[in-house]
Amino acid sequence: MNAAPNRGKKLGINGLGRIGKLTLWHHVGRKFFSELVVNLGRPAGRSLADVAHYIERDSTYGRLQAFLYGHRAQPVISDIDEADGRMWVDGVPVTFLRAQRDPARIGWGEHGVRVVVDTTGRFLDPTAASDDPKGSLRGHLACGAEKVVVSAPFKVKDKTGALPSDAITTVMGVNAHDYDPKRHCVVSAASCTTTCLAHMMRPLIMTFGARRILSASMATVHAATSSQEVLARLPEAGKTDLRKSRSIMNNIILTSTGAANALRLVIPEMKEIPFIAESVRIPTSTGSLIILVVNLQEEPAAPRIDRETINAVYRQAAADGPEGYLLYTDEQNVSADIVGMPQAAAIIEGHETHTRTAEAFVDIAKVPGVDPRMTAAFENTVLRFPVTQAVIYGWYDNEKGGYVHMLGDRTVSVADSLA
């Protein structure tokens, strides 16, 4: 048996779906935590050996040992102990809990777990009480954890209420410093789309300022997720989106995204920019694309904004980022090329950046709130000014390569902040 890393810190993972499983892969490879404790919440397969089989193999990324060491590597899972619910994965002991689905009943404290990553997608309201009969994020805190990192955006049921003071949404490389270990106990790592979008918008805001960005919109061409059906089926009672009941294998499916709302939480300047976000699901397993359209106001004293200007912004931002979260490329890529690409939250495809400058017209006499006495002296109240529209493409691996890596960095930084 291999010796476990001697860091003395344990990580709890709630859920072993796509993000949960790949989070386990990430931390087994990273070896920051001395032990992993994974809550399945129910029995799985016929035995723990079936769980090991599921962990070892992945239809998108291949086998775990190849991910860690290359295609010549030998299996890395050993010493499967059904009675103790434990196995060793590349020298890291991993304990599996199979009894409780309610976070408040898991008992993290009994296992010495101080930090939990909730990857279930079920518990997203940080205002829900720890004893909520449907379970809640605060249940993790009630049963011994000190910090909870959530692999999805928060969803607060009370739309009029603000986030609790101990909850925060962060994207690494954008507003990670807003996390205060003395104050925040529940941390959302946003979503894969928000993460990519934040790294696409931030360089533009830092270069041109929010006031010069007249409007922005994005569409994400997104790989399939587990919320969709493999084959078409009858919608469940009360379902309003009939398209998610259609086969993702055979269809392009229009859907929604909460990226616009989450983006305002991590980049406050976005509140000043009219912005809309849309999503389209396509029949691929991972590898997604954001098509970002921004309208920028030209200024007389500043150089004209063109394709090279935009690409230069991203080249410089990529060069200035030591974490490698933003990458820039002049190559011609397809989605498969970025699957598994490590670290990158966004890969800007500069080859496809496009700009077009034209004049916009505004009749200030028709602008709401303008006093007619102010425009009475004008012979012509129509203003003409140049606007440049830019189209920018950003790739992202919405699973392991991009989002799970960013989630892992957030988790490690939260654990490192504990005394």
C-alpha cells in the first residue's frame, strides 16, 4: 500500500456525479488533502468494487491511471475494503459513506472533515435552514464541517432577499480575494459558463471601462448535461421546459443560463452594462463555447478599436495571469481540442475575433428624463457617434479541464485559510 500524503487535511465530497467524480480525480492527483471522504448517500452497485469500477473509467477522459500518469500506467485503485467502505486511490485513502442523503445527517465531524465540496446540484439555497426537511447546504455545517464549497451558482428561493453575510460567489482569478475566511462559510464557485464568461469580460472592462461598453450579449454552445434525457420521454408532472425531455443525442436544444445574474456577483461593474445571456445544448459530452458580442463606444482621442486591438487585450491578459486561467490562441480549434486542457477557464480563439465599426444615432429629445428645455436650442437633436461591435469566441472544458480545476483551486485555498 502506498503512503498517504502527510498534509493532515481531509476533504469531504458530497455526491459522485460528473463533477463529484472528476473532483475526486483532481484531488487524488493533486494530493493536497491527506484523505477524501465521499458521501454517496445511498448504496451503489453490488459492492464497493463497482464504485471503484465507476471511478476508474470515464467515457470522456479515459481511465484514471492514464489521466494521472499516461497511457502506460497501471491501475491505481487498490485495497478495497467493503466492511470499512474504503479504498486506496493512488496512495490516497478514500472513504465512502452510503447511508445519509440529508447533509445534516452525514456526520462530517465524526470523520474529521472540515471542508466539504457539495457537487450534488440539489442544495443551492444558502438561506435554507440546516434542518430543512429537503436538506440544505447549512446541514453540512451543522454536522461538523466548517466550510462548504458549492459547484454551482446559488439559487435563493426568496427572490427579494439578499445573500446571507457568510455566503459569497467567487471565480478564481477574478474575485477570489473577496473570500474572507473569518466571515464566509458557504462559497459558490459559480458555474463553468460564468467562470469562462468572467475571464472573457474582465479584460475588456479593465481595458475600456464599463462606461464604454454600451451593451453585451453572449450565447453558450454547451455540451450535454445530466439534466437532459438520452432518449425522449414523457415530461414529469409540472415540468414547463418540454425540450429537456427530448433526446440530447439527436437534437440541438434551446435552454436558459443563469450566467448573467452570477456574473454580476463576481464582477460588480457588470451591473452598469446591459447584458443578456442565452444557452444552446448540443450532442457532445464536454467542450463548450461562448460567443460574446460587445458594443464599444469609440472615443475621438483614442485609437480605433479593431480586431487586433481586441486580440491584443486578451494576449496581454493571458500573459499577465500567472495562474493560466485565461489562454489565448491564434490556432484554429474544434471542441475536441480543448477537452481536458488543464487549468484554462477560457481559451480565446483569436483567429475568429471580428469587429465592425458603424455610426449609431440617438435622438436626445426622445431620451427619457431629458428636460425639453435643454434640447429646445438645438437645431438637430440627433447625435451620431461611432460604435464598434466585437465578436469574441471563448472555448472552455465545462468539466475536468476547466471548471473542475478552478473548483479545486478554490477548495484548496479555502482549506489553506483554516487555522
